[in-house]
Amino acid sequence: MNPLDVWYARVDVSAGLKRIHDPGSVERARMRLAKEQARAVSEHRFPDTVVQQDGRSVIKDAPPLIVHRAFLDRDNGRQIVEEFFGDCRMSMADDRRALLDRFRLQDVALKVVGVGSVGTLCAVILLQADGTDPLLLQFKEARRSVFDGHLRKSAYRNQGQRVVEGQRLMQAASDIFLAWSQGRGEKRRHFYVRQLRDMKLKPAVDTYNPSTMVDYASVCGWALARAHARAGDAAMISGYLGKHETFDKAIARFGVSYADQSERDHAAFMDAIRSGRVQALPGQ
């Protein structure tokens, strides 16, 4: 494919569903998609994570996942948050700034992040336009890449910018509010910003049968190949992989080994909970 064809290539939902051969899996996927689309509409009107308090909109506490803290309070830390948010605004394109300027800061709360970001700082910002239309943004701490020290130094001083520029380069459609900034204080943490919910649909892979899993893997492989082709030299990558199955088999061996290690790690984790060495709350 020529560079422009690679750049504009994308997998939409309809094309992805056509790759799945099992009718039952397709029907379940369509039902989930319709549900998420309806949820996205209602969330856009007024998110279920926002409540009215003393005549103003605030983020609803949902401990231990979403909580307010004094240093991030809308009143006590307003100047710090607004300075941080101003930096984010400057990292956006002019048309996105014009859209963002319609909103005003309302509230900030801490948010617990997923497994891949454990130990990093994450918060949710509530903004509103005209006092009614809400916008929830999430800012997440970005740390050095795991490749740092093994490959050439990143061209970006801010790790949040590195993440954002990488997403923009590899994704067919990125969040329109992607931005980056740097925190205040001694640590000067690096952050990137995105919408908290932007019609994200997580495939229910635990319900897939073997046939559907293979179909799903082919879609993921296509999307990954496209990302590499956009970010790198497609011809050079193709030449490196070659026409034999050497690379394919190596990746398969790695995948099986990784799965085995994950099961061992989980067994050790559960054993630590049962023995009392690790405290855990069911369902949290």
C-alpha cells in the first residue's frame, strides 16, 4: 500500500463484525454495541458520575475508586489546577482549544487506575458549558517508557507528550481532547489528558468460543500491523518479518509463555491473600 492508503486505512465496527464467522457472537456484539451507544448518549447529557451539591455540579465520590482530596479541591487547589489545565490547552490544536474554551472548571477528584497504571497519579476533571453541558476529562501520569535506556532517547521531554503523539500517530481516530501537561510541586510529574468516556467498547473475550477468538485475533493483528505501518517503514518491517513462519512461531511461543506466567502470578497473588500477607476487599 502507498503511504496515503496506509494512513487512511481503518477497521470500523461493521467491517470488524464481518470478520466474525459465529452468528451468535455477532449478535451478542451488536447487542453490546447498541447498549454502549445508548449509554454514551445518556452520559453525554448528564453523566451518572456527576451529582448536584450546594447548587453546583460535582463529581460523585465512589470510594475507593473515586474520591476527593484537599490538595485537589476545586477551591483550595483551583489555581494549581487551572495552571495545569492551561498548559493542556496550549498543547491542543487551535480548533480543539476553541471547543475547550466553551467549558469552565467545576470539580476535580482522584481516580484509581487500572492494572497497567498502578502506582501512578490519576484524576478526573469536571467541566461544564453554559452551566449544564458536562465534559469529563481524565488526566493520567505518564512515566518513562520501558524502552528508555535500551533504545535511542525519546524526542519528547514530557512523557505525556510522548504518549499523546504516539497515539495520534498510530490510531486511525484519536480522542479530540488528547493533550499533555506537567504538574506543579516538587515531583513535576508528567501527564496526558483524554476524555474519561469516549464510546469505548471492551470486547467480552471471556465469552468467545475458539472460532470467534481466532477471528478477533485477526482484527487485532490487522490494527496492530496498520499502526506499525503508520509509525514506521512498512517495507522495512515486511522485509524483517520475511515470508517464513519464524517470527510468527516466536510470537506464539512468547504468548503461551506469557499466559503461563500470568497464571502463576495470579496463583501466587491469591495465595498471598489467603495467607494474610496481602489485604484485599472482595469486589474492589
